[in-house]
Amino acid sequence: MAYNRLPPTLWRCAIPGFRLIQHTADTGFIAYGADMRELFANAARALFSIVTDVKTIRAAEKRTITAEAVDREALLVAWLNEFIFLFDSEQRLFSRFDVRAVSKTKVRAVVYGERAEPSRHPIKTGLKSATYHQLKITKGPKGYRARLILDV
């Protein structure tokens, strides 16, 4: 389902730290963070808010997630694609992201969530992957900002 077909109420999410953006055939978000750890956590929250209502995801299970890449932009894509893989392969949803460390090439976090239950977690849209299209991470006076498009 394309972002422009999502209900307008999803365009501005009530969860601070990100906002969803419209893209022609896909969906995306702009995530914010005072530092890279907060930015990566908010990007993951944005991803799962596109998939389902994150308020319904319990922190019932704990898992350590790591991702590696050649630079920060590629690292953000790898980080998010790891979550898409876990959702596709194991039906895992996450709502809490304790990002322990982010370097230029590696991220490590402890994340909390549960297995998706269709009765409690209606899927808003499926995601194929995080993309490099229009990907940008910038640093400003209030912290970091990342713009990312997701293939639906």
C-alpha cells in the first residue's frame, strides 16, 4: 500500500521523534535525535509505526540486534532492513529500542517486542526494504535528522 493511500491521521504520528512523509509510490519518514543513538531508535519506531500501531506492541521479549555497514547512511538502511527481515521471517514486532552504541559502521541495541498477533496488531502496510533513494543524515544545532524512503 502506498503512503499516499494511508489515512491522513498517519501522516503526523503522535509519537515524538519522527514524522511520516509522502512519497509517490512508497512511504518514508524523517527521524530526529539529539544523538545518533536516539536517531536510530526513532527511525526504528517510525518503521514499526508504518507497519502497525506501536502502542499495541508489548515489550514481552528482549533481543540484541547488531548491524554493520560501510558508513552511517548504509548503517541506517542495514539497521532498518534487519527489522523488516525479522518481521517477514519471524513475525516479530518491536516497540522499545535501547540503542547502546552507534559508530560510523556499527550499531548495537537491545530491543523489546513480541510476535505479531493479527487480532491485536492489524497490519497497516507491508514493507519490502529500506532504500537509499533520497537517503540523507544531517547534523544541525538541535541534533541529527535522517530522511529515509521505504519500499512498500
